[in-house]
Amino acid sequence: PALRVASHPLPPSAIGPLPERAAARSALGLPEDTRVALFVGLIRPYKGVDLLLEAMARLPAASDWRLVVAGEPWGAFGAGLAARAGGADVARRVSFLPGWVPEPELPRLLAAADLVVLPYRAGSQSAVAPLALGAGLPVLSTTVGGLPEVVRHGVDGWLVEPGSSEALLQALLTLDRPRLAALAASACEGRDRFTWDGYAVALEGLIEQALRIRNSEFGIRNGGAESSR
């Protein structure tokens, strides 16, 4: 408890410019006039993709939401998800793309989406959240771990309680086109919130604080503190 702590979310990976949305959707077989939610990344039970599928299945028949799930599943869990995604009540809304997603494929997936969803039951953080925000995409996330430090509710994303398909459903119903557009605009404006320069400043500040404490404890004068760097 006495240790000093500094926190700074990791900046997103550089993936280059996104292709045109129309081309990206055409390549993925997605209609142009729908809202598209995207889950991308390794698919593990704790990530709650099954809850997201249940939410999609419960949307009103007239809803224009579509879901793309792209990632490498965990063993038999993947077979169960594939079967659920192919169910009669959800198949027309879901494109299930199992398998490792190479980094060059990320721009096309992001370009095709209106929203990135992180329906985690548990977790500490996600590299996908800053990646999506850095691409100007809003994020629907659960309030697990440090994700609320990255996704700003009502600003560049939407936060819901974890472990609830109902909470995910209500969020999808709430995120109409005008609200999505406003969140996307804020995500674009905040693209530079997380940078390696900011990460370095946070690390330097922690080191300097630790040095000041050490020097104070050992009675080293300021001049000695400077030379110790």
C-alpha cells in the first residue's frame, strides 16, 4: 500500500489509414444501410461474446443492427458460439469469422463498423479499446478493470454493467444513429489522448517521485538527487 503508482493506458498500435467504408462492407458482405457492431480479438469465455449474441437475438425484428465477430476462439467454446451464431433467431444479424485476425485485416474490419463492442464479464484492460478510439470509432464496453479509464461514457463510448445480455441489449437500443455520430465525433477529437509521449511523461513522473522520496529518506540534498539520475 505504501508504493507509489502511476497509470497510463497503452497507446493504440499504428495500423495505418482505414479503407473506404463502402469497400470494406462490400468485402465483408455487409449491407451499406445497416449499423454494424464489431467484436474483434481472441475469443475467450470471459469476454462475453455469448452475451452479445443473446443481445443481438433479442433485438426487435425491425432493428438494422448487424454484428461481426472476428477472432480466434478458445477450443470447444468456439464451436458453441458458431452454433449459436447460426441459430434461426440470430443468423441473419451475425457474421461469425472464426480464426486469427492478422494485423493487416484490422483496418478493413474497423472501417466497416459503426461501433466496437467489448462485452467482457471480467478483465483488467483491452488493447482493442484504444485501437478503436484511435480509429475514430465509439466503444460499447462493460465496466470491468481499467476500461472505464479509457472509454468515456456518453462522450466517446457507452458503459454498461458486466455479465448482462439485457444491459447490452438496452445499450444497442439506445445507440441510435445520431448518438453514434456524436460519440464517433468525440472519438475522432480525442484520438491523441493516449500517446507514447504521454506514457513516457507518466513514467518519468513516477521515477522522479520515487527519487525524491528516496533522497528525502536518505538525507541526500537536491544536488545529489540531480546527479543520481
